[in-house]
Amino acid sequence: SIGFDPDSLQTTGTPRPVRDDVLWSAAGYPQFAVDAGMLVYLRTTHGSSKLGNSVLAWVDRKGRRTILPLEANEFELPRLSPSGDRLVVQIGANRDLWTYDVRRGTFTPLTSNRVIARSAPVWTRNGSWVAFITWFDGEVGLGWLPADGSGRVEELIKGVGIRSFERTNPAMLPDGSGLILTGLAPGTTTEDLLFVSLNRERRVEPLFQAPGIERNAAIAPNGRFIAYNSDESRRAEVYVRPFPNVSAGKWQISTEGGTGPVWTRGGSEIVYKDSQGRLMAVAVRSAADEPFDHSKPEPLFEIGPTTDSGLDRDWDVTADGDRFLMRVGESIAKGRTT
């Protein structure tokens, strides 16, 4: 804390520590409030105000882990490249982006604390660029930069209305013509799914507006359906709609809560996390010449303490659905590589 003069609007004195055990969110926000001389805060379980260290691991469909050869760090929101041979991950409260080449074992920085990634990163379909939400001249916007770390962040579009930065999770259309993410449409106060066009006439518009908050959009490989989670029933569940005509149908996929859906196996499967912390798999039919259909969700394995318990999708999966990329707590992973 530091003194403040309300008349001159200047700080006075020297800053002094108050608490060193305040929890910080994945987006780098300290979790506290002050009123009438009282401090209320969420306490970290890691012994310091920093995010807890973790390692990254491959997990198969039976829950068996193989730790990646990376030193423990404050990893968040790992995302696999379309080819599956690279990943991009956020590190620390500043949300710096780094890429890791699985075959070569190289770990390359993309951004520094001068450019803060205010959303999950998303790869372009050719694996050449990584896009994310950040600030441009004091305004929230969407930017991208070369995935090999050779260039600076380029502005794609401003005016992306976002309140919960850490829960936007952009999803790239298969043809690269746009993205779907969670945000605030002009004149609204509830977050919905927005469509961001990356064509010559770049624009942001609501994809649809619904009673709940929609997050974690995922687009089928053929581009004909989107999956997402919504709390419209007062519990987050996974739904599917046709795309781009999102009003032509709607199907609930999950049965016991669900967040973070991902399409695998060429669009014939959706994987998500249920309210009990299990990864669930649903067989789906999404071909253009057939009506959409889906099976009953089947559990794969429990995530438990390997990832966060919030609404973020803090894990990823290979396109064939055989391996999952996950965070594992450092203390849990020590001495347990499988």
C-alpha cells in the first residue's frame, strides 16, 4: 500500500507490503477488495502471491501421464498447433507466450511483459501465426504474431468488447476467415459469442444472443458446426449449433455439466470436462449430408488436480483424440512420469 492525497491526486510516502499470500488469477489479477479500512482477499495455497508452478504432460485416454522435458513454471492455457508438433503456452502473471517444438525440444519466447496476452492463444490453421487478445493504444483488440518468434505483434482489429479476458478462448475458422470468441456486443452487459471477421472488411458482430453466458467456442473441422458451453440452465453445459446459420438448430451434448468442448477424430467426436472433473467423450455425426446426431457421454479419466477448476479450457488434445496436453502440479508430478 501507499499513501494518496485526494486533493493533489498524487501518491505520498513509500510503498509497503500488506500481504504476500494474495491469490492472482490466470489473467494476472490480484483477488482482493478493500472497503472502510478492511481487506478481503483470496489466499493462495502456494505460499506466495505467484501462480503455482506446474509441469506439462501428455496424458493418454486411460489417464497415464508422460511429463514433457520442461522445467516447472507457471504454465497456463497450453494449445497445440494444428500439426501437433508444437505448442504455445502462457507463463506467469504477465501471461508471456512461449512456443515449444516437441520434436526438437526448443522453447522459444514470443512475447514479453510489454505485450500481455489477455486471452488463450490460438493457432492459425497453417501453424504460421498465433493470435490472441491484447491492448492496442489503450483499446482491447485482436492481434497476432509469427509463431517462430521472428516478428512483432500485428493489430488485426480493435473494438473487441471483453470483460472476462481470461475466458475468451478464441477459435479460428478452418478457412482462416474469422474467429469466434466470448465478448460484449455493443450495448450489451452479458457476454455472448462474437464473430470476428478477418476478411478485407474486418468487423465484430454478435454470433447470437442467449440468456446465459457462452464460452469456449470450438468449430468442427468441416466448419459446419460449433460447440460451446453455456450457463443458461444455471449450470455450464455443452451445446452444439450449426454454423454459420446458428439459429437452425441446437443440441445439448453434456448431461452432468460440461465446459471446454473440443472436436477430435475428424469431427466425429467431442471431448469436454464435466462438473465432476472428468474428461468425457461424445461420438457425433456432423457430415454435411447427414443430420447432426450424438451418443451418450462416456468418461475417459478424471482430471482432478491436473488442471484448473474454473471455466477455462486449461488443456488441449491432439486431432486424433489419443493424447491430451495438460498441466500437472509440480508436487504431484515429482517422481511420477507415467
